[in-house]
Amino acid sequence: MDPVGNPLVWLLDRLRGLAVWVEITTDDCTYYYGPFASEKEAEAHKGRYIADLKAEGAEKIEVQIKKMRQPQSLTVVCTPSRVRS
């Protein structure tokens, strides 16, 4: 089932912030995948997202399953802080 096309998941996300999201943080970005109706459903999909990121060369991958409202951006690019000498 397509998680985005599920009206129940959309309703949970929009009205209550109860939808489940997969948050994957790499060394340079944070990605959000979802929404999902349950943690079990998110767990079932997360492997595919991790495999795609590894194929693109992502390193230091950390994964969290979270109940939250839809993030404002599905991809957040982290810029390294610059150290002044």
C-alpha cells in the first residue's frame, strides 16, 4: 500500500500528528520518509531507504522511527560548520 495515498494516514498526520515517519540522518543530510500508519509499517520500509542512500554513497547512517507531524522539508541539507583559524 502506498503510504502517501492512504487517507487514514493523511488524516492522522494532518489532524493529530500521530503518523509515523522514518528519519534517516547521514553525514550531510537528514531525510524523512512517510507517513506510515504504524511503527511496524515504517520498519518494513526503512531497509529500502537505507539501501538507496548507501548506493548513493551515504555514510554514517542513523535511523529513527518517530511519531510526528509531516516535516516542513523531506530533505534537510546540513552544512558543516566552518572553523576559523
